[in-house]
Amino acid sequence: MRKISKTTPADLGLSAGSGPVRKVKRRNYYRAVDGDGGDHKALGLSPFRSLLERDLRTLLSANPAIQCYAIEPHTLEYFIPTETGGHAKHTYVPDVVLRYRDCRAAVLDAKAFFFGTTKSWLKCEPHITAAYNIDHNVPFVVLSEGVIRLQPRLSNCEIMKRHRYIVEDVAALMRSRDIIANIGLPTTIAIVSEAARINSPDGCNRVYTAIMNLALAGEIDLDLSKPFSMATEIRSRNQ
């Protein structure tokens, strides 16, 4: 008979101020593979233990369908049947637990392909997946570098994050919305920028930045299949 798993805390850690349940090691400044993220969607502290985790969270931050997420926010206690008919208790801490804007939740693990093929992981993974799917009614998804670092999607998401407003440029946002509404979609960044006729400081394009923020907010979609440029297509959501 299968034993029921449990998480501590019971809400999967999707609450304000939620932080890592695992101890964050002291930074090793001679080894640039970990650090602290400035994740604007994180509910609490957001350290990363690998560059792959950092890259995954870049994708999450740029996805307007995701409302928030927490980093290593709970411990899963699950069981694996033994040969003698008993159950061996194991624990697992996920990399990320996220909540979509439609209130669905999901549990993610950023795992390099090499580690995802080890005997220890292949033994545990089916039981971790079953625990989340059956006992907690949430999907458990393991993502390798082949998915996370797919280009040019990752680079485009990095660009979107770099343009995220600290202080909103209200005039540029309103003008960009008006132009897009008048022109109709699909269109391109170049067409909107030219029609908006907004003065920008040297080296900047206020309309370009406004369009990135409209995409981050989910008001429009951008074509992520090609490197961003002024020719990038602007689309209606879910087009």
C-alpha cells in the first residue's frame, strides 16, 4: 500500500516572505556558479545554487502568465517501497514552486542532463512525481539545459528583464498603447517606435523599453523565436 507524502509547510511555501528551507552556503567568490537573484516575482529570498537555476528564473520572470514563485520553499517527505514490503522515508527540496495568474501551482527542478540520468535520481524521481501529482495535486516538472537554455528565447527574456521599469515611463507606455491600438496587430517594434515620435536620450529608445514592459505585463506577445530587433513582431496575446 502506498504511503502518503507531506510537505512542510503544507501550503508548499507559496506565501509572502517564503524563503529557502535549506541552508544557503557562504558565498565562494572564487567559484561564480551561485549567487543572489533580484527576482521581482520571488516571494522571499532568491539565492541560486547554479547558473542553470538562475537561467530558469529568468524565463519565469519574463513569463507574464506566472504571478509569483518561491525558492526552495518546502521540504517534501515521501516514501519508496522496499524489497521487504516496507517503506523508506526520503526528503526532497524543489528548486522553485510557482503560482500562475489563474491560481494553478507547479513545482520545478532545474537539473542538468547529466544529473538527471544518474541512478540515484532515476530511482527517486518517479516517487517524487507521484507524491506531488497524487498527494498534492500539482505537476512536477524537471527541466534540463536543453529546454532552459533554448536560444534565442533565453537571450530575449534576459533583454526583457533588463528593460523592466524601476520607475514607470507613463508617457511612453500610454503612447505605445495608443499607437498599437490604432495600427492594430500584428505589427513591429520599428513601426510603433516610428509612429510614436517620442524623444529619447542618446543610446535609449523609450518606446522599445515600453514595449518590453507591455510584454512583461502580458498586454502583448513578442516573437521569441528570433533574436530581438526593431523588426521583432508584436502580436496579440495567445495569437
